[in-house]
Amino acid sequence: MDDVAFLRAVIEWSAERYDTVAEHSIVAGISNGAFMAHRAGLEIGDLVPVFAAVSGGLPADLAGVEPTHAVSGILINGDGDPWVPIEGGHSRHRGPDGELRGRTYGLADSGQHWRELNGCAGASETIRTDQSQRELSGLGTGGTRVLEWTVFGGGHTWPGVVIPAEHAGVPGANSTMEFDGAEEIWRFAQPLLASPEARKL
């Protein structure tokens, strides 16, 4: 299966059927969906000016991919996530001989990788509250930016979503109600929907 080709087909189908703007697509996901969002930014950056990865760093296997376009990214991780640790790690699923597989970068290294790809320059802006910390990069090619958002005590959850009572106490089920993840992704992305031509590397 070719997941990237599938995403491109969905984007193009939506544009044809619903008159959306294909080159203004935002790919957002949590966990495995976050890994896929990183990949979409790297491989179909002509259609994806912004991606959002919640609880999922850059897969190390993709670190050597050279994108054709600069892509803005909002990266959100809880520092209490046991499944995808904020400092990075490996998949829980080991290889046939017990070897570690599926290494992912942590939040800081993922953000640094994207800043370098985009050529972000200038000082970063840091905003800290009691519950989280945001670090927004300077501008990169085509006005791209990278936002790293640490949720203090946050687990493997989507910010702004109430955890069902039956999951209370489950490791990694800590969430924050300080902000709504979907709203903040749109707030970040809306001014960054630059054309492919402006973001060409």
C-alpha cells in the first residue's frame, strides 16, 4: 500500500468534488497519524503547506528525505506520554530477534530538523504558562514556521478532549483542557497557507 499516494488522491478528489484548494491542505494526526503527518509534509509538500503532529515525533527513517518544499509544522507532545516519549524513543513492537525498531525523534529534535529543512532564521519566541510551553521559530522559506508545544504532564491524548471516566487512571490518559488542539492547529495554519511556488526549496 502507498499511504502517501492515497493521501494525495484524497486531496485531489476533494478539490474536484467539493471545490477545496488542493494546495492548501493541512494534514493533522495523533500517534501513528502524527508520524504520517510528518511523512506527508516531507513527500507531498506541494499540497501540504502545514502539518500538525500530536504525540508523534519525526520517524528517524524519514530523516534523510529531502523535501521539495518548505512546510510549516505544529508539533505537540505531552511530557508525561509513556507511549511516544517527548524525548523520543522506539516502537513498543520489537523485531523477530527482540531488536528495537521504529525509532522516532523527540519534540526538540523533530522541531530542529524541520527548522533546518525550512531554513528558519532569527530568534525563537517562547511563551510559557502553568500548563504548557510554546516555542515558535523565526521565519523560513516562504514564510514557514515551526511551533513546538510541550504540554506539562500531558499524556498520549489530544488537547482539549475530555478523557472518558472509564479511562481515568490509565497510564498516558492525562489530557489538558488549557487549549483545544484542533482550534490551535487552525489558528497556527491559517496565515501560513502559502503557495507551492513560494515554498519551493
